[in-house]
Amino acid sequence: MERQKPRTLSGFMELLPAPQLQMERMMEVLRETYGLYGFTPLDTPAIEASEVLLAKGGGETEKQIYRFTKGDADLSLRFDLTVPLAKYVALHYGELTFPFRRYQIGKVYRGERAQRGRFREFYQADIDIIGDGKLDILNEAEIPAIIYQTFSRLGLQRFQIRVNNRKILNGLFAVLGLSEQASDVMRTIDKLEKIGADKVAELLTGEFSVPPEAAATLLSVLQADASLAALAPFAGQNALLDQGIDELSQVANAMTAFGVPQSHFKIDLTIARGLDYYTGTVYETLLLEHPEIGSICSGGRYDNLAEYYTDKPLPGVGISIGLTRLFYVLGEQQLLNADRLNAPADVLILPMTADLNPAIALATKMRSAGLRTLLYSEDKKFKQKIGYADKLGIPYVLFLGEDELAAGIVACKDLRTGEQTKQSADETIALLLKALAPQRDIPVIREN
RNA sequence: GUGGGUAUAGCUCAGCUGGUUAGAGCACCGGAUUGUGGUUCCGGGGGUCGAGGGUUCGAACCCCUUUACCCACCCCA
């Protein structure tokens, strides 16, 4: 028989059991937190008709999309969750209640070169709020609060949400006579933190024929410490700019009421975001200890979610967490908690008698009590039986042999301390529940 | 898509100017220790050296082709 070498495609993450459990816990925290803000879950197909996903046409997405045919059907794998959302909202417009708040955690696919922390299949965790015709600015202030809650609940502390408004940038571009190159300039200033002001100035004046004075003015305003104050001299020159300044001020004020501490957000005029559908507030979230990894959560306000599917104006605001990348980076930085929840069970029962029935009854009893229980039924040597618990990180082992059965007790060993107790099944269950309770509150992420 | 690099055991890697049966650590299996693991000691299994072709008396090593992977850029989560 010809055997194939087992392999996993580059850019596709495949985890071992313990890290997979951590990943699932992260997702649970996200679902819980999003639920607190009234978002409902949504799931859409991973595959869509190509004409739906490529309705917008052209650009990078078309080059990166996984596209194939099956019979006569021209199909594509979704490359984000926003386009499927647009389709969904347009399709079910009449049945949805607006503002529509949904969260979606799902895999997306991008056929680009994989790199460390850069995947071809990865999870995005998105939340969006879609309005019917209008959507109040307050929603744009609530989003950072959700970001703050989410990361806090995961156990992260040292992060910062950076906020800007595209109207300010576009307004400034207009004042400086750069409206024609707006998209290129936008993408270039977004690289400020990565490549520095000198390189950006070089690119602007070189590649995109921005006059040197305009580039200098732009950079000095964007990089000023007191952002809103630096914009003051431009007030009244451009309606869009004025509106942007007003919106950004409102958002910043309301964010505090929504519970985002000053320490965790910052107005930063250099946040631009590459995607061109953002029209107002934009967000980026950085790990303060690891700014080099870039944004772990980004998004913003857009005016027309579903313009390619319907003529209904559907403004919205949303963000996306790159879960796979976040998980990868946290693991690499050793910020993930290795606690007993990464074990598949709390207790392993080792029957020492030929008759397994008492052990089965005990397992059933423990599961009813809420203990994650494994029953070792394989006929192996003792060393291998207890080694099973050891390798899986299961903290407690229960021995059930002739002696214990005769005495009506169970022997319970704590593998971490080596201590062993001998008492009734009920007493043992109570003991374990008490011992394990505090660990349920340990967050996924452990900083420091 | 553009440019650069790497490919040897399950994993991380060593392997001298080409020279006999290709090594280490970790992991795995067994024993010391058949109702007490994780530590220690002893032993063991495991590799068509990414694939195909060429040069040579002889190739993991040199040459060609090819595939995969990694890094940077583009773009992005």
C-alpha cells in the first residue's frame, strides 16, 4: 500500500488538544461578552457564489480569494465576514429588526503567502451594528467599550484602543489639495508607526506626488500630541473636517460614560485603516507590550454596507478580532494560562477490579455532580493508567479497588501535591468541587 | 504576485575539503518498580537524508530540475 505523508497546508492552524481547549475558552468569553451587549449570533456558509463575494470586484480581494468550480457552479470561500453579512442583511432585510446587532465567529480564507502570524485560514470574531437608513453616533462610542470588556474578560490588561475619524483625514486631504490621492495617502500614513515619518514623507512626495509642504503640514498635524488642538487652525475651512472633529469629540466623550478608562484609549490621527469602505470613526487595538504585532482588533464606521445588493442605505459600525493571530501571538509570548481547564477532565477514575460496574456508577455520580470525569477502562499496567492522567494534566485520580469497595470509600490522589484521601464518594465529590471552584475563574490570558 | 533562504528520526538540530553500518537532545516503548505517576538509572524501536535526474570507484554533502516550507515586500486579522 502506498502511504501518503501526513501534512497540513501552510497557513492553516491545527492545534493539539490542550491549546485547542484554550482557543475554545477564548471563544466562549467572546460569545458571553458580545451577548452582554445584545448581539445575537449569526452563522453563514463558508462557501458562497463567486458573484456574491466578488460583487464589489477588482482589487486585492479578487487576487486573494479561493475560487473554484464544481460542475457549472462558480464558487468562492469567504475572505471575511463583512461581505457575507452584507448579503445576509440585504437578503433578509424585511425580516430583520433594526438596528441589527450580530456577532459572528467563523473561519475565513485568504490565498496569500503565509507567514508567522499570517494565516490563510483563520478565525475572525466580528460584531456589527447595522442601521436602517440612519445609525446614531452613540453606537460608535459603544464599540470601544465592547472591545475593552472583551479583552479585560480575557485577562488582558496592557492594551490600548486607538480611535480616529476618516472624515478628519479626508477633510484635511481636501484642505491640502490631496483629494485625488486620498486612498494612497490614507494607506501610507497608516504605516507611520511601522516605517516612521521620514519614510512616509518620502513615499508621499515620491510615489504619490504630494507637494513637500503639504506632506510636512499633514505629518506635523497628524503626529501632534494634542490631536484635537492641532486641528483647531483648520476649523471652518472644510465641512467634512468640521464634522469629523465634532464626531470624534462626541465619541471620545461618550466612551468614558460607556466605561472605557482613559488609560485604555487614545485619539490617534495616524490611524487610517487600509480598507476604503470606512467613512467615519475607525479603531485599532494594540498590545502595549507588543506593538510590533500590529492591531489585534480593528474596524470602523461605514455608510453603505450592502450597496452591491440593495439600494437601501444601510449604515453600520463594526469591528473584527483576528482570533487566530491573537491566539498565536499570545501563545508565542507565553501569555496563555496553563491551568487545569486545559485538561480534558477534572478526575480520572482507575478501577482496580475486574468488575467495572462500581466504577461506572461512580463516574455517573460524579458527572451528575458537575465534575468532568474520565473512566479508565483499558486493561493496562498500573503505571500506564496513572500515567494517562499525568500526561493529560488531569489533577485528581480516584482508585477503586477491592479494599475501597469493601470499606465503602474511594481513594483520591491529588497528582500535583501527591496527597491522598480516603473517604466516601459523597465526601470526595464535595472535596473536589470545593478544590476546583476557584480555578474556574482563572482567565485565559495571564499577563506578567 | 515580487525578492531571498531552507529541506537529515514524531519534534529541535549536528553531520569536517564527497569516504565504510547517518548522530545528539527531547518525545515514544520496555525494565529497575506487575495498587501509586511526574524525578533518576539501564535498555530498545524508529531515517528510501523532500522528490526526480546527473557527475563520481563512492553523494546527506557537488550540479540540474521539481515540490514543499520559512523570511521580507505587497496587502491585511
